[in-house]
Amino acid sequence: ILKSLVENYIRDGQPVGSSTLARDSRLMVSSATIRNIMADLEKMGYLQSPHTSSGRIPTTLGYRLFVDHFISVQKPVDVDIQKIRQQLDFDQGAAKLVQKASSLLSGITHLTGIVTVPRRERLTLRQVEFLPLSYSRVLVILIFNDREVENRVIHTKRDFSRSELEQAGNFLTEKLHGKDLFLVRQNLLNELRQHQSNIDEMLGSVISVAEEMQVDGKTSDFVIDGRDNLFGEEIGENVDDLKSLFSVFNQKNDVLHLLDQCMQAQGLQIFIGEEAGHQAFDCCSVVAAPYCKDGRVVGVLGVVGPQRMHYDKVVSTVDITAKLLSSAFDFPGEGDVNKG
């Protein structure tokens, strides 16, 4: 009866009465029996009666029981899987991957998508290589911390020959090898002003790529997409609840604290209402999962929405996006939806 009631409320958004449950639950019991059971569930804290309505809606405790025992996670539709796979293109670089993942989560679930920027160790550069492409474009290949590789295509002011790019790569590798790029940046810029402009331009591209990676050792940040989706959902009792939630998004620390809990946990996590640990989330649910690089958790992605969300679809979308984002970081162009 609880399962049927929650499913009805998620679908229709209206308090559910005993007659509706008698029709939809497929249980061979009378409406009177269902009314008695609903009253018991209300006393136990799983249901509540809004205003003077004869119907009932689930409480946070009711949603928790439903999520833990009754949801059947749906496999994402093939078109969504294909959309995620195509748009999480490793060649975009880490920053754009994170932005795209957040946008995909929001677009598919019609809720708010959040993805933390990957956490990395101190940025120590090992090797720089430049390869010429057509139309004044250059492929920048950077190797950090022995095994982290970042590729980026940049546009230059003029065409460079392969020998010029090789010279620039060798020069910068010699200057930067084993050093923290951000700590030595200003000294390098001052020193390289004395050299030819193409080396200066190449160094600028290296620093630009590194800055986009956001790996300067500061607290990890996050990217959020689809905040406006919350305006059409049942978030709290009034607009003040939305203002409070948006304030948390802007302050960021509380969101990061919540997502950090997922960094320490195993697999996908669902926080319902006050379980999130911050008053602004009391009217929401958060579904989040960690994503990895080289088998190591480097970030978290998730969806924020009303407690009355379609958990089966949201859970599967968050799960598959986390797997494909991990694949994009590990295996360029070879993400396997079934991996993990």
C-alpha cells in the first residue's frame, strides 16, 4: 500500500485516498481496510495528511522506505545513453567535460544537475609536446604527475612548422619538468619575455590549459546547471524555500560538504530531506554518485530536485552518467556503458 501510494503521488502530485489505492494497488482488500492501514502508516510517521484532505502524502521517512525497498531502477533509454556518450567527449578537456555532464543531467531529468570539478594532486608538469594541425591550430599534449595526460587544441596567431613546435616543446619541458606550474608561472613569464614570441605564446597555451583544469590545490568547486527547473517543482511551502536553496548554491560550501560525503561513500547515494544535513535541503532530494579517473574517485555528480521525483529514472541517469564520465577520463573515445 505504501509503495502504491508513493508511486501515485510521484505521478500525479495529489494526495492519495483509499479508493484510489483500492483501484490501483491490485490488493484484494477493501477501501476500509486500506484506510485503517493508512492510518497506521501515518501514526508510524510514513504518511501525513495535508490540510483537510482525506488523502495522504509520503513523509521523508516514507520516501526513504520507498527508495530503500520498492523502486525498480529503469535502464536509461538508448537515446539518452547515446546522447551522454556522444557529448562526454574526452577531447574537450576536463573543465568542459564537467560542464557538459551537468548540462546532460539537468536536461535528461528536468531537474538541477551538479558536478564537482575533478580533484587532483599538486600539478607537477613532466612533459610538453606540440603537434601541428591545419588552419593555425596546434595540439597541446601535457603530462602531469607521471601519468595524467591532458590534450587540447589551441589556435595560434600564425602557422608553426613541426620543427618550431618541437623546439618549443623541448624548451618548455626543460624549463617546467618536475615543477609546480602555478608556483613558477610568474618567474617563467618574466624569463620568457626575453625569448622569441612563439615560445611565449606556447607557454601561454600551457598555462591556459592548466588553469582550465582548475588544479591549483584549492578546494574543489562545482558546476551547476538547470536551477530554473526547480521553479516548476514542489520545493517547500513557499518561495522562501527556493530562495534559501539558491542561496546555498551560491555559497557553495554546504553543497560541497554534502557532495564530499559521496566521495567517501561507496556507490550511488540518495539524500532525502533533512538527511542532507542542511536546512535548505529539507524540502529536496539529492541523488549523487562518484566518478573516477584511473580507478580513483576524483569527483561527484548528482541531481537536486523535489522529494516527489521519479527516483527510478533519476537514479539510472545519475549512475550511467557517472560511469560514462569515468570512462571519458580513463579511455578517450572508448567509454563502455557496461564498465563497472
